[in-house]
Amino acid sequence: MQTFVIAGGCFWCLDAVYRTLKGVSAVVSGYTGGQTAHPDYESVCTGRTGHAEAVAVTFDPDVIPATVILDVFFSLHDPRQLNRQGNDVGTQYRSAMFYADEEQKTLFEAARDRAGEYWDGGVVTEIAPLTDWHEAEAYHQDFFAKNPGQGYCMAVALPKVNKIRTSFAGYLLAS
């Protein structure tokens, strides 16, 4: 098993998408990349903690290749937007990848380079060492499945889930 910690806007969208993929055994929403010892959702939303909303995606690379996990990441958010995703604005919504070791750093850099060929206009995704990890509050875990009718889920998360269902159909869990 391997775990990638990635951030690309609101963690609800990332969580919703990765839970649909074969080989993904866990998706945990949390906060990383900041300077506050015990961040919580309210403090992270201020943009003053330095943390990003992120997910830790644990997967079996024999079932779903690491390159697919990373290509999904770059397909479901716009990595050209600095410190925002759509209407979500602030450093907590930045595009970032947090590596645990040099092997992950190399994989992340290669994925960013591939994304740069697809996205017109310069990818700004941060690649940084994973220095901390704080699991988000329980109500953020699997938020999309627990709140399918919630406005943000319908307007933002669902289109991203549908996009991945189309683009990566061979890696979807059986319904």
C-alpha cells in the first residue's frame, strides 16, 4: 500500500472522487503544510494557519498505478489557479502535493510535468515535504456520500465525480 497526501481545493471533492476508484482503500480528509500545531476547520478557513485542505489517499499500486492516482488529481482541479479553486479562495485551497520521501517527490514532479502538457498556462502546484498531518473533523470524512443533496456537493463535487467516471472508467469500483 502507498499513501499520497494531496491538496486541490476543497477536500470534499478530492474525497468524493478517490472513494470511487478501485484499489483505493482509504481516503482521509485533513490539514497539512501549515504552522499551527492543532488546526481545525474554522482556523484553517481563515487562511492564517498556512494549512491546505488535503486528503491522504491510500491505495494498492498493483490495482491502480500511482500515475493514475496522480493523473486523476490533475484532472479534477485546475492546477493553474494560485491559492484558489473556482470560488474557493485562500491558501487553504492551493494546489499542492506533499511528499513523504524522494521517490514520491520524483513521482509528483513527473505528474506535474505531464499536467503541464495538458493544462495551457503554467501549473502552479506546490510540491513540498510532508511535515505534518492533522485529520479533519469527523463530519468532513466522506462528506459527499453523507450529504449528497448539499448545495456545494451538487454544484461542485458531483460534476468532478462525473468527470472522473467518464475519463477513468476502467478504474471505477463496481456499482
